[in-house]
Amino acid sequence: MRRLPGILSLALVSVIMAVGCADEAVDVDDEWGMDGPVEPVPPPGKEDAQNRRGLLVATNTSRTQVWTARNAWEDRTSAAARAPGLAWTADSGLSWDEKLSRWVESLAWIPSVDGYSMTVELTTPWGKTLPSPYLECAEMAMFLRITFAAWYELPLQLEAVSNGQRVYFGHYGVRTAAGRFAQSPEFAIVYRDHGASNWRAQWPRDATLRTRKLHGGIDEQPELGANQVFGAYVDELHVNKRAAYFTVLTLNYLSSANLADTANTYNLVPDAIRAGDVLIERWQRTGIGHTLVVHDVREFGEGNLDVTMLSGSMPRRQGVREAGQASKGYFTSEYAGGPGTAPSGEPYAKLGGGLKRWRVTKNVGGYWTNTWMSGDEAHWINSTDYPRIAARTSRFAALLGQVSPQQQRAELLSVIADARHHLGQYPASCAARERREHAFRELYDLGEREIGMTRAQIDSEHRELEDYVLGELDYTTSKTCCWNSSTSAMFEIVLAKARAEQASGTCVPPTVFRARPDGYRTWSDFAQSLGRSSDWRAWSEDEACAQRNVAEDTVLPLAATPYCEL
């Protein structure tokens, strides 16, 4: 998940600030010649236009070009379009937009590095296979889109705003209508495309690229080995190193806010869902949310669908498989733009959540224009048509297949276990805390409706001490939510402190791990008493954190039975 201060998060915008850890001493703007942060374009008025006009196609971009857009998303009969590919046969008759969907669907499931969950394996056009990178959730969606466009030399244009001017991230570099944005890279001049070289004999490597990292949190890529960062991953992924550098830059600057932006994606009717689409959860205009990529859609009996999704997280992880009841829970949640009102008083339908499809970039009237494929207009929902947006959750409730209550229960418990596993590695993660509690709320509802279990019975059977210690926090008023570098050793210390609180034999409500008026001294002092001071890390602003100066984090009410009543 990508969150930034300002407008929406999954959040907003300055993922750009390098803060906190010693290895983040590099200023990201200096590193990339940028003038950040960048923000989504202003919300649409009455109309959500079909065509988002960008740069003139005739613009001289010879110095900033990342790749040449030799193909068009609508191509079906050109020589390149007729060739076989990663997930399609020769003369498939598919457009490149349809091929992108086939490619995402074809990503094979493999065990994740930690051996706990399932992730995907990418196969490149050059025959290499790579496990999923460690990414935040919105980064995962953007990474897949950029990668496919670069591999197949398709036009790409992602729109944002900086200090009131439009900025375009695309196959032509990072530009405004007036020219290169700030001192952003002249990709064609400073980086190499090895496509014409004999890369089959020896894979080209770029030593500088392999040091370029994603900021706004820890960037570690253990799927490649020790001490590797995202730059090393894309170095293995691309013969064209310009595309690799562009990917790192773009993921550093664009966020889920830009992904939810109607300039880059559009709202989709539920019945049109397919692989490659994205689902965005939003429960606040500013602050954390969630993004998932649709991996595959299966039809079974009476028009019912089963949707499997892929999601990164914060702190970064390999993409994780989400299926069955867990997947349905996301689509039917009010956070997916459903009916109801967020705590801020705004309708959920106005916060940008729900099912989205990427706009495709076409040459329309001599301008690179973000639009949709012919035939997709019937699947589009205007971003100001709030009743239709809100109605999608009930449609998904009917569309996504019903499974037995026992299976629903098993899948919800799997979601809870996955969230706990993540918290065992990153105890400060507010995203995992929210994910766990959302699953418990679904489980309580299932218990009352289908399996004859009360909330107290469910809690007695399934609640653990750590659920109370790592209670849910309000993102916008809790600085802990910006702390992505907490560790498994810290989790052990936090839980040891909680057990020590109960050691007297008299139950006391567990102390929630959060920022208090004295910061985190409760736990740092306890770590010292255990002789583990070196295992405790000081709080760091691992992402742009508007709430950095709060005196105390805000603990949200826990729906669970009070701990001492269990």
C-alpha cells in the first residue's frame, strides 16, 4: 500500500521523502532530478471524460524516450500482434489489452520466500523466470502495467500534477507539455537499451541500476538473495535498462492516489471484471487503503464467478494470493465504494474505491490520449455517478459464488492468520491490523447468520493475546502507521511485555502497542530489562507522515470480547 500525506492513500503523495533509516540518506528528488511530490489531478466535475488528452505525439522526445511505442493497444493484425507470446498463440486475434489480461492470468502460483503463502512467478519474453518482487499493494499494480507496456513497446501515459502543472510519466519519459519535467532523466542519453546486443550469450547488467531502491519504507528483495533492492530486480527483468530505471522512478513518485485517479483508470461495472483489473479499498480521503490486482476470474454454475486476486502490502511483501471468501469480502465491503458514510462524513462512493480498469493510451487526433478500448464504454461508470458506484457491492454479493459456511469460515481464518503472520514480522503495520479486524467482523457476521456461534464463542476459540496488544489504530492520527521498519525481534519484545503484564495472575487489559505520551519507552525500557536493547529500533518516518507530531496514537474500538472476559 502506498500512502502519502495529502489526498488519498492508500494515500497520497510524498512517498518521496527519504527519512528514518541510515540507508535512506539519499534525497529522492536529488537522485532522480525531480521536483516532487506529485499529486492526482483535481477531481472531475460533472463529466468524467472518455478522452484524457496528454502530450502531442509529434513532440521531440528523442532525449527523454524510454522506449518507442511501436505497437498500439488495439492492434490485432500487425506482425507483432500476430506473433505468439507469453500467454497467447500465433494469430490469436487478441488486442494487446486482452493480451495483458491473459498474461496476468497466466502468472503461475508458487510458494513465497517465507514459505507461508502463495505468490506468483513472472516469465519474461526472454525466457527468464522471477518470483514476485516485494512491493506495496499499489506498487504491484503499477509494476505489472509498466512492465507489460515496456516489454511490448506499447504507449504508456500516467498523469499527475506538480505545483499546478500536469506531469506525464510515459514511454517518452517524465515530461510536461513544455518539455522535460525538472531535471528528470534523459533516459535515451544516460541509460542503455541492450535489445540489439547478444543478450542471449550474457545477460546485460547495470551496476548503478542495481543500487536504485524504492523509498517510503524498507526495500529488500530477498527473492534475489541477500542485500538486493528493487533496482536489481528490474535489472534482471529488462534488456532495456531505460525501462528498468523508469519503473523505479515511477514507483517512487506515483501512488495509489494516482492509480485511483480517473485520469489513469476508470470505474468498471462488476459483470465486466477480468484479469488485470484492480480493486481499490478506501475508507478515508487521506490515509491508508488497499489495492489488489485481479489475477483470474472463473465462472461456475448459474453465472456465478470466483475471483482470485494478488496483493502486495505495507511494509513491502511478495504478492499474496487472495481467493474465495477473502476475495468476495473485498468486493462487497463498503470500502470498495459501497453504500454508507465514512467516519469523515463523506460517502464511501466519493472516496475513489471499487473496481477499476486501466485506461489505454492511444494516438487520438495527434495527442497521446488516455481512453478505453472500443467496446468498453458500456462497462464504464462515470466517476460522479455515485449511486451506480455504490450499487456495485451488492451486485458483487450476488455475482461472486456462494460457498459453504464452513468454507467461508476457513477462508476468513486464513486471512486472520495471514495478517498475524505479517504482524509477526512488522508489528507496527496498521494495514495488517485493519485486515485482521475486518476479517473478524466478517466472521462475527457469519457466526450469527450461518453457523450459530456468538461473538464471545468465536473470540474464545480464535482470539489471541496479540490481537489485543496489536490493536487497530486510526491511520490519520497515529504515527505508528508510518513506521515500516519494525521487526520480528520487536514483535517478540512487545508480546513478552504483554505476557509479563499478566504474570501476576490477575488479568489486566493488555497495553496496546502504539505511540504514547512518552513515545515507545514502555517497550524500549522492557527491551533493556531483557538485555535486548540492540533489538529495539527507534521510531522512524519511513513514509511521509502528516501525523508525525501527534502526542499519542488513537486506538480504534475493538469489536472483540474484552480480553479479561475470555
